Amino acid sequence: MTDETARKVDDAAAEAANGALAKPDAQVPELVPAEQVTAALEAAAEFKDKHLRLLAEMENLRRRTEKEVADARQYGVSRFAGDVLAVADNMHRALATLDEEVRGAADSKLILLIEGVELTERELLKTLEKHGVKKFTPQGEKFDPNLHQAMYEVPNSDVPAGHVAQVIQSGYMIGERMLRPALVGVSKPAAKTASN
């Protein structure tokens, strides 16, 4: 751009500005007082803070809801599973009453019946496990009141004191939660005989 062209552009801009000011209808923006600007900035900061808090609250609500839905999926079967455990226990007790002598003396029809009950028990436990219910038998483990319910103490020199010596009834877990504690007999040191 030449100097003459630049001068013409400046002159045209100046004339336009003078023409706009010369008109009586021209609107000149009023200056906003500093207090109003400060109040507007404070209000904007307050709304931003409320907005951020609302976003955080909504995120927390979303997380809580996801956790509750996951827990409902995993632990919703708890009540039903607890009721079914009685059936599994009765099947196990029925099979435990049959010792090897009875099984050896049984005829073929009775053997088929016993095998059918054993198969049904295995299938029941497999189905429970499929839905997150796991059986545990703590024989020989250290007694843990979170997992075991002590029924009595047993003097036993084969198992260290404070360990599970006998399992009366197996326990069950569902996910990470206790569905039913194992009923156990806890070992205690054998009584020492008095020596002369």
C-alpha cells in the first residue's frame, strides 16, 4: 500500500467517525461502574462454583448407582441361595450316612439311587457356584470368627490350638460377602496328665 492510499483510507475512516458522532440519534454506550462489574464477576464465580459442585454431585450419584446395580446383580440372589443351602446340607447329610459297608452291600438299584443323589448334589453346588456362591470347608485352618462359628472346643494334639479340628457344617461365601459361616469345633491343647 502506498502512502497516498493509506492517507485516503485514514481520511475516510475519520469522516465516518465524525459523521456518526454528528448524528444526534447515534447511541454511545454508557460506561459501566466498577461496582457493577465486580458484582457481575462475583455472581459468575458463584454460578461457576455451583455448576462445578452440581457436576461433582452428579458424578458421585452415577458412581453410587453403578455400584448399587453391580451389588444387586451379584448379591441379589443371597436370600434365595441361603434358602437353597438347607437343601444342599440335607443332601450331603443323607449321603454321609451311607458308609462304605452299606454301599458295598447295596443292590444295583440302590447304587443307582445313591449315584443319582450324588449327581444331584454336585449339580446343585455347581449351579450355586455359577451364581457366585462358593462352598468352603476350613478343616485345619486357623479359627477366624469372620468365617467360622465355633460350636465347641476339642482337645486335639494333631491340630494346633486355635485351629479348626472338626467341620460340622460347611460355610458359603457369595462374592466377597459371608452367606453362612462354617460351624466348627476348635482345637484346644490336650489336658496334661499329672505325673508323680
